[in-house]
Amino acid sequence: LVSFTVYVIPAVAHMLTYRSAHARSNAAEKPPAFLPSWSGMFVVNAFVVAWVLVVGFGLGGWASVSNFVKQIDTFGLFAKCYQCPPR
């Protein structure tokens, strides 16, 4: 959830805040010099959102689940016995 709160929420909020021409013309800060247009800013924000959703949640979730399944195959889902006398 850290990547969601750090990257996705601010990028979506920025796109929603500056979606109208009136909001863009009254913006306190303009796009940076290396990205002189608002369309470029929207493309960068959309790319960040898509990247985090696909790579962060998609591949990260797949890796977590596959690692969990591998650990279950190796160690089992639950311990066999707690506080049992040693054999």
C-alpha cells in the first residue's frame, strides 16, 4: 500500500485537480521546464499510475503469492505440533 499512497493517489489527484482549462490557467505552479505542456504532465502521471498498478500490484502480488505457495510446499501450512515432547 505504500506505493499506492506515495505514487498513485498524488498522480490521480493531480490529474483530477488540473483536468479543466480554467484550473490549468490558474495553477500556482506550471509544469517543469523539461515537460513544458500539461498534456505531457498527464501522460507522465498516467504512466506512473499504470506502472504501479501493473508492475507493483500485478507482478508484486504474483511474486508474493508464488513465494507463499513455495513456503507452504517446503514447510507446510501449519506447524505439526507445538510444545510436544521431542521424539
